[in-house]
Amino acid sequence: MISTRVLIIEDDLEINRLITRYIQKEGYETQAAYNGKEALAYIANEEYQLIILDLMLPIVEGQDILRRIRETKTTPVIVLSAKDREMDKISMLELGADDYITKPFTIGELIARVKAHLRRYTGFQLSLAAVAPKVLKHGDLELDTGSCELTVKGQKKPLTAKEYAILKLFLSNPTRVFAKSHIFQAVWQEESMSDDNTVMVHINRIRTKIEKDPSKPVYIQTVWGFGYKLGEEG
């Protein structure tokens, strides 16, 4: 059985040790990194099911690490930051973060979010292994549900786990109009959104990857006052 491994990237020794201790109590394996250079070495050579990433790090900053992660991996990333402005959160979500927790935080909240992300990610991986893969097509889009790979006009486009789940939702229901709350419930598997920007940011990230002109989307169109739908022409 493959163990569940969590990489904790936090330069504050006490906070890193605290997070490590509580995550290990849940039965997960951990690896601690205390600066950006060390973190990138672990990411390049090891596989993790979740990454906890502080933004203010020595040598290489957290946002640069997040960019590097999203170049090749779909691993869930929880960002930790003392910055609590809405735009700070939006910018990290746009870079590919799956969650954003402001400091100071309670260890109970962090562990709850860790368990929730791991439950979805590992369940997502198991469902992929259990279901016969198929390719969902729409216009120039092809989404391979076996390899989780997206191609646009034959060119591969990397997706995070959340982006994949959203795009699969649309391609599997080509005539349905989705409210933001419906997308959030289907993908995050929670009843209510923490804020209204979460779905919007992920949709915008998908558009940058699949649309010729993201400001004039063809594939994922906005239904004003309600939500989003898959474009008829593609």
C-alpha cells in the first residue's frame, strides 16, 4: 500500500514542528523543508500527496515554488501566509494554490483542511484507477480521463486536480448551465463557498489554458447572473 506523504515547507522551526507533529498523529508521513532551495529539491526527487507551503521563505520565495510545482504536478497545495488581503488570496489561487490559510491559524482548522484535501485527492486517484478511461471531446479539446491529460489542438496543457475536475464536469454535461455553488459542491464537495472568488479564479485559470482569447471565451462561457456553461461551438 502506498503511504500518504505530506511536504511541509515552513521556515519557522516551531510552526514546522507543530504542523509535523499533528499531521503525523493522523497517520500520514511527513517531510519538512525550511527554505525554498531545500523544498525544490524534495519536490523534484520525491512524490507527495499534499504540500503545505509558507510564502515567506529564505532563498526561494513560496510563490516561485508554487509556479515550479504547477509546471509539472497536480499535487494539492495549501498556502500559509500572514497576508490577508483578498487580492493576495486571489493571486495565489490564480498561480495554482488549492487553498489559502492566513496566519495566525488554529492547528485544528489546518488539520481539518489537510484531511479534506487528502480525502478528495486520494479518492480522485482511486476513482481514476477503478473507472475505464475515456476521452471527452469538445471542439479542439480532448480530456483523457485515464491519464488526466488535456490537449488543445493536439498540444498538451497541464491541469491541477481542481481544474481537471471542473473541466471534466463541463465536458461530461455539455448542455447544462452550472451555478458557481453547483460547481463548488461538485468539485470541492462542500456545501458552501468560503468566498465567491474561488470558482471564478479556477475558471479563469482554465480559460488561459484552453481559450484563444481568454477575455472572449468560447469554450467556457459566462451566463450572467447565474454561472457558466460549455460553449455550443467549441
